[in-house]
Amino acid sequence: MSDSPNHIHLKKEILIRLARAFASDDFEESVRLIPFDMRPKGCPVPYRCCIHRERAILRSRVIAGLGFSIESDDERTSLNAYARAALARERPEPEPLTILSDACNGCPPNRIFVTDLCQGCVARPCQSVCKFGAIGMEDGRSVIDPAKCKKCKMCMSACPYHAIAQITVPCEDNCPVSAIQKDEQGLARIDFKKCIGCGKCVSACPFGAVHEKSQLVDLLSKLKKGREVVAMVAPAIVGQFPGTIRQLRTAMLRAGFSDVAEVASGADETSRREAVEFAARMKEGAPFMTTSCCAAYNNLAAIHLPEIRPYVSSTGTPLHYAAERVKKDHPGCTSVFISPCVAKKIEGLADPNVDYVINFEELGALFVALKVEILDCEESAFTVESSKQGRGFGITHGVAAAIGSLAPEAHPCYVNGITKDSVRQLRGFALKGSCPDCNLIEVMGCEGGCVGGNATINKTKVAVKIIGELLAQSEDLKA
Amino acid sequence: MDKLEVKICFGTTCFVMGASGLQELKDIIPAKYHDRVSVAGSLCLGNCYKRSEYSKAPYVEVGGEVVEDATVEKVLAAIDAKLAANER
């Protein structure tokens, strides 16, 4: 995923500054000063019309970083008050995303558009190819009637001058369930009754206007109070930071966690149970089963795809089993899932054994603020070692391979990323009650698997290679 | 002539702020410059502490010169500039 372009760099910088502010003598005042520290008087204005707008946008990003909704900001409340409220909060806010309307470009609505390149040719292939009669001529050039246009794009491919372009709205186009739409002012809004938390809008918006509400301050408070805080790292964390996963464990202990567990060990439990469930369903004559580890997919099935629900495995997620074990082994501890994506924030809020969810970027910000050099850390061993298959859960094909290793009758197929198309495809399988040449559908919300999550730090390809090296050193899963 | 040395900082700050994406330089540089340029990942070079901190990370050093907000393109441009200067 991440190449760390400017807007992602900005979001990370805010998180680092928040963690540093927390460590300072006066948290509230340091938070208030973040927009001024990032854009001091007289500094160049890199992105917006003026320094005041830049600071206003940074202020909103700080509000999201403190875990609050920017939509409900009245613009009068000081950042000091937000900082105070973040410290006083017992539970994080339920909706995991927020939109920064000041940063939203209010992109022109999605449509097909004839550009100045149109030569007004005699052949007019755009007109003849349009099945909807949407193209007319004005002042010697083609024009499209938006009321008639069905966006089939036939005219785009027919034009010999490539003069017809599609204007896209990245957040809307990438949302698989049409949960993000423009309000009356043309600015993006999320309908949380529809949102499945897949994080596609976060990754898609080039203005960085969609923010995760961070639980970083909640975590920092627990660490400061000296509570026993146990981290549970997603399998996809391998390759997201320098060094080995055992060095990362030591680095996290230095950052203040009391213990670190691999959620891959929970994935082993998921694989064992899901293989048994799969075999039982096949015996009963079910045409296929889908996996259930991706939180975005579980939300998709619950909100938008009632047809698929009977086919979704009822086995718990790797996080579910890992958190259950952590709470048993460390009674009364605070458990924190370290996540590649926003979808798991929704799952974490619903799971009584998961207290907080911090994403990879937020953990990275914590390391930077505390000056933890991962490459300087010794390796330390996990209490529970995970299997090769469990550690491969974060990569597309990994979940089906794990179940297949225990259930040889599995013939998997893969949904590699939830998109408008794959949602249609899944609905089709459910309505038909069959999936061609397949009896196990592995569903990954993100392309490439969890390693492609919205909050990952490394490029998917590089991360997959590094995970592969760890898998080669890991033991096979036992039934 | 001595090889031009390129050091990619894989300290925590640089990695988190974008050096993860610079790992492909380890393949690109030998392919493009052969034995004229050497490239290696490095422990924290300390630029995030010495200079204007993390906001300009990731840092890459090209022949001792620090490239801030480093990208693949910026590093290749810095190498070209250094090689041209060395030839003069």
C-alpha cells in the first residue's frame, strides 16, 4: 500500500506530535500548539491558499488524532479542551472514521465529460456508438447530456482523439457499498449505517480528508498509569517495521507494553476450528463456505449481503481467540490489538476482550515519539509460537491454505479485495447457491490481504516477501 | 575512482515515514550504475535527531550528503549530480 505521499506523511506527523505532546509537561498546551509548530509564522505554505487555512486543517487532523469526530466540531472548542476530553474518555467513540470537510476538495461529481481536445470531427463515432442518445453537438463540439448518460464509457473508447474523459470521485468510486456520498454542499459524508469500515476511502482520497479516529491517547494514558497493557499484533505486522518480529517484540516492551502476543496464534485456533466446521458443512451437503476472518467482510455480510450469511463460517476471528487467551493469561489487563486497517476497530469495539485498537501507523508514531530504535533491540521470544499457516493469514491465499492444510477436500477460490464487482459476484454465488469449481471462498477486504490494509506502512510486495522469509522458518500447523 | 556510497537509513523514524518504500533502491542502483555506486541499508544515521527532526524523514545519504524527504527519484537525481561533479 504505502508509498508515504505527502498527505500520509502529514497524518503520521500529527500522530507523532500527539505522542510527543503526551510525554511533555503540559499535554493540553502542547496539543494546542501543534498546528503552529507545524506551520510557524512566516513558513512557506505548501498546499493550501494561506497559512491560516493550513493551520485550520491541521487543527482538524489533530481532533481526529485525539479520537474525536471532526463533523461534530463547532470550530469554537479549543484543542486544549479536546485534549482534556480525550484524557477523560473511558471508551473510544463508536464510529471509526471522520471526514475533514476543510480538506475535502468537493470533487466535481462523477461523470463522463468531453474535453477541449474534441475536434468536432465529421465521423462523430461518439454519437453513433452511444446507445442512450446522450451525445449532441454544440458550437462544433460534442457535448454529453448528463441526464441521459449511463456512464458506459463507449464514447471514450470510440473517440479517435481520446478527447472524452471520466471525472472520478476517488472516495465514492472506491467505496464498495456506496456509504460515502456528497452532501448538499458537494462535500463527502459517510453513512455509518452502510459503512463496513473497509478503509478504501481512507486510502483513495488524495487530499487525506478521511481520517481514522485514533485511540492513541487512550493507549498512552493506560501506559502512563502503569497498567498491565498487552499488545496483540496482527500477522500482517511482519515486514511493516525494520528488523525481525522478535526484535519488534522487544521494541514494544521498551515502548511500555507488558507483553506482546502474536494474533497468528489465534489464527491457528481459527484454522483448526474452521477446518472442522468446513468438513461438517460439506458432509451436510453445503455447496460452499466463506471464511470469516476479515472484519470488513463480516460487516458486509451483516449489513449488505443477507443472502451470503448462511454460507459464512461461524468460527471466530484470529483476534477473537487471541484476545480471549490474553485476557485469560493476564486477568484484568488492558488488551490492545495492533491492526493493519480500520475495519478491526469496529470488531475491537464489539469484542469485550479487546480494549483498544491501534493501527500500524499509530504504533510507528509511538516508536518515533519515544525514540525506540527497533534495529538496536535484541530478539525476544513469544510465549506462544505460531505456525507457518497462522503467520500467513495476512496474505491473500494464506487463510485458504491454512484451512486446506487441515481439510484436504477444500477447493478454494479467492475474493482478493472487496469492490463493487466482488460484492456483486458474492451475491451471485449466494443467490445461485453455488460457486463454480470451488467449495471454500476466502474473502479478503483488501487487495493482497491484510498487508494491503489502509494503515500499512510498507509496500505490499515487499511486505509479502519479508513474511515469506518468516514462513520458511516456521513450523507447520498441527490439527 | 572510489565508489560513491549511498546509505538508506532504516532507523525507526525513517522507516515509518517512508524509507520502507526505498528498499527497491537496493535493486535499482546496482542495475543502473553497476560498480560506480554502492548501496546499503543502515542503522539510524541520526539525521532525525540532528536536523529538523522527523518531519523531513526519510533521510538518505549520497556520498555523505543528506537527501531529506527522500524518494527513489530524488535519490537517483542526487546520485547523478554527485557523479557529474566527481567527473569534473
